[in-house]
Amino acid sequence: MIYKDIMAALYTRLSLLNTEIPVVYQLKRYSPQNGGREPFIRVNLYRNKPQRLTMGEGNVSLHKGILQCTITHIPTQADWIKSEGDYLALGEKLVEHFPADLTLWHGAAQVRITHIPEIGTIFSEPSQVTLPVSIYWQADQ
């Protein structure tokens, strides 16, 4: 059940983020509030192939992945689009909230943030604005 504990550790930390915009987890439906006036954070948890570190009884495996937090804004009016700096400020809040070497615990999982989170490029399309923030993690089992 390591993946359930990893998810719980990361999601619990994310729930403590001091921001007034909604956080939407994978497999959850969401309709933007106020007709799209404000952005939200869409969350996906990506897992990589586990790496076996030891063999035999007490087998230890290394699990790695990315907590992908995408700041998403679907404005229904052009004048509701925020400045690039506003979106980047939200991304920086995520970076500060998940510093490199932060260790999180839940159940059997000890999850460590392995890198400074990466703020990607802002994508602006006619229907939405997105800013991906990648948070790299690993856990031993």
C-alpha cells in the first residue's frame, strides 16, 4: 500500500498550502468558480517504475515520481486574464511550500522532495492559461 501512503503524504502537505484558489485532485470533476474569474490548481500524481535496491527478505525498493500541480485558468471574459507575474507568484508559492529535501510521512511512507520544484512555461491558449509546476519526489519501501 505504499502508493496510497505516498499520495496521502503529498496531498496532505498540498492541502496546507496557504492560497485562496481551489485545489482539484485527479479524478475529480470541477467547474470553475465565478464563471472562470479565478484560477485553480489541477493536481496529478505521476509514478515512475520502482527500482529494487535490495533482494531477499526485507526487500527495499525506491519509488519516484512527480506531483504535477498545474495552475489553470479558464476565463470566460478576456479582461479576467491575469498578468504573467500573478500566475508566476502562484507557482512560487508551490515552490516555497515544497522545498528540496522536505520529508513527509504517512503510514509506511517516508516521502522526500528531491529537487527544487520546477516552474514550467506559461501556456496561453484562446480558452485557457496554464502554468505547470513539477514537484519531484521519492520514497523508500
